[in-house]
Amino acid sequence: MSAYAFPIKIALLLFPILAFFLALHLLIKEYRKYGSFPLVKGFLVYSFIFYLLCAYFLVILPLPAKSEVAQLTTQKIQLQPFANVGRFLSETVLDVRNPSTYLPSLKQGVVLEPLFNIVLTIPFGVYLRYYFNVSFKKTILFSFCLSLFFELTQLTGLYFIYPRPYRLADVDDLINNTLGGVIGYSLAPIAEKILPTRGEIDTISFKKGQRVTLTRRFVALFIDWMVISSVTSIVSAFTPIKIGNGLLANTSLRIVQIILYFMVLPSLWNGQTVGKKLVKIRIVQQEGSLANFKNYFKRYAWFYGITTILNTGILYFNQQFNYYNSAERFGQLTMIYLGFFFAFALVLLGLLVVMGIEYMMHHHFYYERLSKTKEINQIKR
């Protein structure tokens, strides 16, 4: 069992990293189509990714040393169909007339190996039918292709990283893996009785997507600042314009970024930024008409005003640390610095609490009320 436990442990360690890189893509895809990403859909999608990760590691792990693989003289590929049946008949300790041999025979490799290859792809067949609505014929095809990918991975010595295969590529594995996918397809109705159907999940997603959620807003904001950072880096790299690192330069750059991206761009682009365009939300006035530059200026001046002031304060104290090097002045400045950060944390926490309470009560934030704007869903059924 340790041979199976080790790959699963590796998958558990790497899954959070993989999930992080896939999260933004999945969120954008779901927000563009439905406007929301319910918890049950997130569980199903990420459990499917985790399953594929475990299956892949079970096929390739543990990784041997290259020197050991170079000395192997074992068979590389087995192309005779149902050869495992002959192996079973010749090697099994099973005697149907002797019940005491039943359990020992199940522990033999000639039984465990084909059984493992069948079980390996049963979840794949369940997911294909239950969540992806794949037909029976396509389930057979996709299960075969998944198995073929595994066998080619083994045959090529992990894509030619190793001098030769360190595991046998077996045509019987193709047969057993494909059979596992078919069995999973037949078991999928059990999942439909326990969990909501894909149609029900999509309906829930669409209904929730009619209201712009906090998560959807955050994804749009995250994308927007990624765009701003990328454009700023490109401009700095390919133009002679050099932006200093001083307090005034950083604060001025932040203000210019906010004005151009969050005020001018939505005025020219139907109330949207790149992030809002991707997740299909738009800023309008409270009564529903198109917002103007004055609305955007009020909205983002309130939204970014406090954070800009706090950011300027942090830059100022960082600058002071560079100016004073004596132990006495450094100690005094450290106390002031810690006090500032404590005050910063309190202000930020208080702001988040107020915003959270206001959003729960009225479904809008203070800067939306003061600018008379709101964000609306752009997804049509």
C-alpha cells in the first residue's frame, strides 16, 4: 500500500500550487458564462483535477535513479492482448475447490495489477458522464486516450528524461483502463442521486450570477492591477521615461495609474475595465444609465483615496529608515514605524468592517453611494 500512498502524498503537496494557477482561469471562465462559481461546482472541478494528478503520479512514481534505469534489461513493451489472463492462470495460487486459497490469490500481483488499472479510471468515467455529460462512445474514446497517454509516458521513459523505460508499457493496461472508464460511466447515475445534476448546478450558477458578488468584483480588481503592473513594466522597459523610487514619484505614479485606468478608460469603454470586461460586469449610475467621468472620479477618489494616503505614509517611513543609521535614531524610528503600522491595521480593519456591514445591509459600498454608481451583471440567458 505504501507504493500507492506515496504518489497520493505528492499529489496532495502539489495540488494547492496547481489549483492556484488554475483558479483565475476557471473563475474567469465561469463568471463569463454564468456569473458565479458555486461551491459545489468548485468541489467537482477541483476534485477532478486532483484525481487526474493522483492518477498521473501513480503511473510515474516513484522515480528511480538514471543510473539504475540505464542498467535495466527488462522488457519495454508488451503488445499481446490479454496476456495477463495467461499470467493469472500460470501463476495464481487459486484453487476453486479450496476456499483457503481465495484470499491469498487476491493478494497476488497477477490479480492486483489488472484490478488496479481498472479501478484507476473508474472515477474518470464517472466524471465524464456525470459532470461533463459525455456520451458512452466518447467515454470509451477518452478513457482509451487517457490510458494511451499513461502508456506513452512509460514507454518514452518519462518523455525521454530517462535513457529507457523504467516501467512496462502494456497493451493490457489500455484494455483495463478503458474498461474502468466504462464501469465508471455505468456507475455515474449513483452520483446523480447523491449530488445535484449538472443542469441543476448550472441553473444555480446562473441565478447567483444575476447579482454581482464580492468574489467576482475581487477577481476583476485583481486582473485590473495585473494589467496596470504589466503595462507599467512594459512602458518602463521600452521607453526612455524613467520613474524614480522616491516618495513623490511613487505617489504620482499611483495617482496617474488610477486616473487613466479607472476613470478615463471606463469613460471610453462603456463603463468597463479589462477585469470587468472579462467577468462581464459594468459600472452604471444608480438609476441604470451610463456613468460618466465625474461618476468614476468620485467613485475611485473615495475608493483609492484612503489607500493612497496610507501607501504614501508607508513609503515615507521607509524613506526615513534609509536616512537614519544611528542606533538611537533607528530605535526611535522603529517605535514610530510600529505605531504607524498598528494604526494602519486598525484603519484598514475598521474600513473593511464598515464596508462589509454596509454591503450586507445594502449590497453596495460607501464609495458607490457617494458616487451614485453601481456594478451590474452583463450576462444574458
